[in-house]
Amino acid sequence: MTDSHITQAGTGNPVAPEGTRTAADVVTPELITRLTRGVAGSGTTVSHTPFTGDVLASALPESTPEDVATAYENARAAQRAWAATPVRRRAAVLLRFHDLLLRRQPEILDLIQLETGKTRLHAQEEVQGVAIVARHYGRKAPAYLRPKGHLGAVPTLTKVTELRQPRGVVGLIAPWNYPLQLSVGDAIPAFVAGNAVVMKPDTETALSALWARELMVEAGLPAGVWQIVIGDGPVVGPAVVEHADYVAFTGSTRTGREVAQAAAARLVGCSLELGGKNAMLVLRDADLARAVDGAVRGSFASAGQLCISMERLYVHESIADAFLERFVARTKAMRLGTALAYGAEMGSLVSERQLETVTRHVDEAVSKGATVLAGGRARPDIGPYFYEPTILDGVESPMAVCAEETFGPVVSVYRFRDEGEAIERANATSYGLNASVWTKDARRGRAIATRLRAGTVNLNESYAAAFGSVASPMGGMGDSGLGRRHGSEGILRFTEPQTVAQQRLMPLGPAFGMTDEKYADFMTRSLRALKALRLR
């Protein structure tokens, strides 16, 4: 893109060219009717696009708690036959979905952009992530779920098999910030484990989940296995938890605590991926060009509305000036835009509420002495919720932006003298979701990673390396959540372990005329022999 294709508003970030297609070209009444077919809803509601604030989808079905109960009834009826389907046939559905998703991604890219306000490249990251998850569980689910033999109470006499039974119907509450990745991406392992799903997406981003459901049904998932309900979180959310056999929630820590309490009261399990105040550490030997690029992507992807994005940046004092010179220049040059096409580097915040939080954090920090190195202002000339990518210096603990999750395009910079200090400051938070370390010394980077209190740590990358490595678990420590998505833990959370033990030849008790005393003596000698044989 040449300079002639970029317009400048004042001295702020440049604006990418507008696109030729509009929301009306994409979200038609026919599309809404098609995608909402079968959604349980007694009322109607609407969604909006952050790009303009205008209505995006009208007449969306709005569910009541009674509609949620009906959705669970339908899901339970469909789940029994689905659970009886061989796991390899269930996994084949995921692989067909993978191919359909990649083939038809322009459709979902439009919807993600219109619903979230993010750029096309950041929307495409969601497609990448879901495709990787579908491929992984499509290939690995049979191994994760296969029966496993274990050593019995008495070797050869006791045969033990561990089975994995589906939980039943999973209640899945998905957030607005990654409406494809955090809806179907979490539903995929639940489905292949033999469960049905009742999902509540955010109303403002429901079309992305509905589109994914349609594609999954086309790939072979029985329609009744995936039920979607739409409505206000405080009304519909508790109903989803009330009927679930297991709950998977992604969202704020405050709401996550409420979900956990409601699930615990019913003695059902839950997994929670919650907030973060993620730290990026740039060591004195870091490759500056790569670290700057990582800071830009890590701080401003999806306008900072990413649970694992960077909000705290610790830079060694010996390279801080050189790093910041490059980082500030790159940030000020980022192109902002609304086009349904590639080209813009950052999009919009999703709502007035997010804009208010970002504005409050930045304005309060400045009023208490922080310095704005880049950004620091809204851009209503582009769209109602646009805010420039912002770098703050001089942030201190009394400021809200220092400890509270901003969830916007704002990063605070701190200088450190030694690595121990950086690690201590990075860990000085109740959150523990993601972290990033930049150094040319891989051994040192790994050593520092083990000392960081975060569920994922990326070396010379901000977030994508760990999140995209879906064979490994992803989740948070502390206030950042419970449980993990991805890997074996990401699918086994949707199952109940069942132990089947078969006793052969003789019982575990006195037999063949043994007295109690002789049986006790026999078992004592047997236990000593088993230890000597190093059996576990």
C-alpha cells in the first residue's frame, strides 16, 4: 500500500482506505433467516456492528430461560445417538468441517469483522486457530479417548480398563471478542468426545457462531447435537449453567466466579478462561526488530481485546530507549480502518463500554503523571468506538491501568535493571494467563519461563506460538481461570472417567478355605513381593 492510498487525520494514526462492500451486502435478511433456523427463541433482539454502531442483524431470536430448557431437552435427545456413534466417525466430521472452513473462509471473515470491528487479518487468525483445533482433534481424538488398561489390584487376577464416557450436554458460554475461535473452537472437543452442546454466544456476535453451526451440520454433525440460544447474559447465562452436565466459560473473572459458584452448587464441573494482565519481558540481548514487531502484534491485535495480549511491557534499561524509539514509531504508523478487506492494521473496539474503559484508564493515568508516547485518543472520524494504539510511560501502582485489565489497545512500559526484578514485577498480579520473553539465549529464556506464573509463556513470540500449539494445554493460573483447553486436558474435561475392574480366578478376600488370618498373611507377603518387583 503506497502513501497515496492513506489519508491522515491530524497527527494521529493514518487511516486505511474504505472498502467497497458494506454490512448490508453481507448480512441480508435471507442470511439471518437461514442461520437462525432452529434456534429456540420466543422473542426477538438485534445486534450491531462496531464499525458504525448501526444495527447489523435485526429480528434475531431471543431466548428465555424456558427456551433454554427446551434446547437442553432437544440436545439430550440427540446426544444419545451421537454418543453411540464410533469415535472415528465423529472425528471424521471435524476433518470435513476443517476443509469446508478453509474453503469458505471469506464468508466468515466478513461476519467476524462486522460483528467485532477487527481487521481482516485478525479475523483470519480465528480461522487459522479453529482449523488447527479441528485437525488436531480430528486426528487425535481416537487416541485420547481409547480405553486404557491399568495394573490391577492383584496382577493377572484383576484386569482394569479405564473408559472415557461423555458428560452429556455441555453448556458453553462464549465471549464476543473471538466469536469463532472461542465458540466452535471449544465445542469441537466436546462434540468429538460424544457430547451435545447448548451454546450461548454473545448476542452482538451470534452470527459467527450460527454460521459455524451451519457449516458443522453440513460436515455431518446431527443438527440437534448443537443448540444455540441467544439473549442477555444475566438472563440466559444462568439458565445455561442450570441445566448443564458440564460448563465451559470464557469471559471476565467476575462473571467466571459466579459461573463457578453456580456449577459447584450443582456438583458439575467447569472450566474457565478468564482475564489477564499479561507481561512481555524484553531482555538486554533481545533482537530489537523482532521484539518491536512482537510488541506491536502482542499489544494491538484485535485492538487489544484478546485475553492473552500484552498490557505490561518490561524492557531492560540498557536497550529501553532504542526499543521505545522503534516501538513508538511503528505504533504511530499503524493504519486504522473498517474495510472488509486486508490492509488495515488495527480495527475498532467492540462497544461504547470498552471505549469508556480504555478512555478512563488512559485519562486517569495521565492525570496522575503518566506520559503518552503514542496514541491516547479516540478516533470518531473513523468509527464511534475507534481508539488509537496507545503506549504509556511512567505508570505506577495507584493508577488503574497498572493492575486492572484494560482489554483495549493500551500497553504500559516499565524499565528494569536485572532479570529477577523483571520476573518479580511480572508476577505481581492476581492474574496468570500469558507471558512473553524475548532473548537470543534460548536456555535463559526457558529458565525465566519456568519462574513466570502464567499458564502459557511464549519465547520470542507474543501469544500465537503457545495458543496455536494445540497439542499442549492452554489456560490460566490464579484469577485467570480453571482448567485448560487444547491437548488431552482440553478434550478429557468433557468426559467422565470410568474404571471397569474384572476380578478373575479368586476374589479379593479369603478363599479356598483360608482363614481371615491366613488371608491377611498371604496378602501381606504378596504386597511385599509386589514392591520388590517394583510394580506400580
